[in-house]
Amino acid sequence: MNRQAPIIATMGCRLNAYESEAMKELAGIAGLGDAVVVNTCAVTAEAVRKARQEIRRLRRAHPGATLIVTGCAAQVEPETFAAMPEVDRVIGNAEKMRPDTWARMTPDLIGETERVQVEDIMSVRETAGHLIDGFGTRSRAHVQVQNGCDHRCTFCIIPYGRGNSRSVPAGVVVEQVKRLVGAGYNEVVLTGVDLTSWGADLPGAPRLGDLVRRILRLVPDLPRLRISSIDSIEADEALMETIATEPRLMPHLHLSLQAGDDMILKRMKRRHLRDDAIRFCEEARRLRPDIVFGADIIAGFPTETEAMFENSLKLVEDCGLTWLHVFPFSARKGTPAARMPQLDGGIVRVRAARLRAAGEAALEAHLNDQIGRRHEILMEAPRMGRTAQFAPVRFATDHEPGAIIPATITGHDGAVLTA
């Protein structure tokens, strides 16, 4: 059997990257080492355009390969990709994590397999618990603990690509973390589509804070645990207590804020107001003074006035944000926001640029503040690592990837610290 790994092009989020590693293993076991898989993103119309562009490029580069398209864009718009002559098969987000899907793609069976295999994602109740040995660097592994989303923000297509929220049981998560620590990983990142909804569908409805405490208690050899993007309004008491008391939980949170104006937040159908975001950041910083925040913010949401935008811009300072992920609003077909009065594209681009400039200034201030400080740095490559707050650090000499190195920060170049 051919155990060569297929070529996989991953677009979009960390969860997609995690699932790409799982698919690489599943496809390799099935003997599909010569396949090309495009794992798409649907977060914006631009993401779908880039997926189509990547498919055409890969077909030119691999004319004889079986080209399979999957991911959120394939789930939401299967007909778009099925209509492309470059594409051999389209499979949905649930199907891509099933071994039998890949087994049916082998040369002797592919002729009997439907070209489009995309089921109703809203009917999916289980979360694929496929275990992988981590991905990316040998220092950091990602563990999927949750998938899908029960919320319906007016700008977001992702629930229709991922389905409703469903959680991986805590025992399964703990066993995977133990396995990864045993394999030599010094940091584990918990990932999901709507991470703070973890547990709502499990017996007893545990919360994310319960899972974090359980991991840290039952895996005492894990040096560093990190949480990916969270919805701050759903942060539970146990999570906040752990932020305050557990140094192994990294002092870095990426917040799904999206806007800083109450009217825009309501039109987005978010569950928090501006003051909620500010209070959360103030409380988390009181509990953990060295904590830093990243945030997603959308520029140019439909109906956004200059005054409304200024409220989002001021949120960078009012929340003390360090890492900004700015999205120029892109109307996504099938969402309520796409039917709202749209802003001129030039205005959207200018506002996005102003937000990015504010983010760059905030980052530079953070980097300046680190000079002379001592940090424990997790090495990702011989001369590159990250602080507990996730700031990148460059070294002048080699260190072992995966090792945690104490070092003093000596400077920065505007984006990367030096030590």
C-alpha cells in the first residue's frame, strides 16, 4: 500500500490546519499519496476566490492527480467547485474526517463514488475525535476540542460550513494532551470554532474553564497551555480563576470583538456591548497583569458611520489590545449583513488601514515595553521562538527547537523581538 502523503493546500483558520494534518494521515493510509487536496475557507468572498485560484494553480502543477476540494467553502458552495473542470471530487466538512470517505477515493473505487459528497452539516451531532501528533513546529501542538457554532452573527457564514456547536469530551482531550506531552511537546493550544461554547452539549454542561483546569491538573508535566480565540462575554468564572492562579496557562487571549460601537454590535447580532469588552480586559489584566490581548475587528460594516468607526478605533486603546486582526468588511452571500446598506469600498479600505495603523502602534508599544525584561521563550526554530504572550523572538545563536529558553530581550525591529 502506498503510504506517501498527499499534497494538501490549507486555507483559513488553525482548525483547518489541524484537520489537514488528519486528512493527510487518512488519505495516506487509504493509498492516496498522489492526490491533491484543497481545504478551503469560506469566511469572506475573497477567501472563496482565492480557493478557486489555488485549485487552478494546483491543477496546472499536477495535471494527472486526483484533485479533491473540501473545507468550509466546499460545504457552503459545493456547486461552485463541482462546476470547475479542474475538480474531481467535492467532499464536505463532516465527510473529510471519516476514514471511509478516503477509502472510497482509491483508483479501484473512485469510479463508483459520487462526485459530490456533502451532507447537511446541521444534522451532524458528533465531533470527529481524530488524534494527530501535532503539526507545525515540534514545539507546539494544537488540539481540537470543539467544532461548529450555535450563534448566528449577521456577517458570518461559518455556522453553515461547520454546523452547530459540538464538543470533544474532556477525557478524550486529556488523553490527547498526555500523548502529545509524552511525544515531547512543551506547549498545547486548544482550538475550536467557538471555543467558549465548549461543554454545553456534554453531560452536566461543563464550561471551558473546567476543561482547562482538568487538563492542568491531570497533565502536570505539560509546561504550557494556550487558548486560541474566545468570545469574552462567555468567559466563565473557572476560566478567569485559572487565568489568575495558573502560570502554565499562557497570558495571551485572542478576543472575538468585531466592533467597538454598540449599534454596530447589535446589527452584527453580537452578544456583548462595548463596555463589556472593556470590563473583561480590565478584569483579566487585574487578575494577570502580564496578560496581552489580540482581537478581530471588522472595518466598514454596513451602516457604519465615521463616529461608529471611531468607537472601534478607540477600542484598541480602551481595551489595551496588542495584536490586531483587521477584516475589511466583505459581503458574504447568504448572510443578513449582505442585504444591509453597504459602504463604499474605498471607505472600507481606508478604515481598515487606519485600524491596522493603530494595531501597529499598539504592537510597537508592547515590544518597546519588553526590552530589558526576562522571558521564558519556546523555541519554534533554531533561532526563532515566542514569549508566553506570543511575541516572536529572534536569537543570534542556535537553540534546540521545542526547548524553553530563559532570555533577556535586547531590542526589536518593529515586529520581532531580539534576545
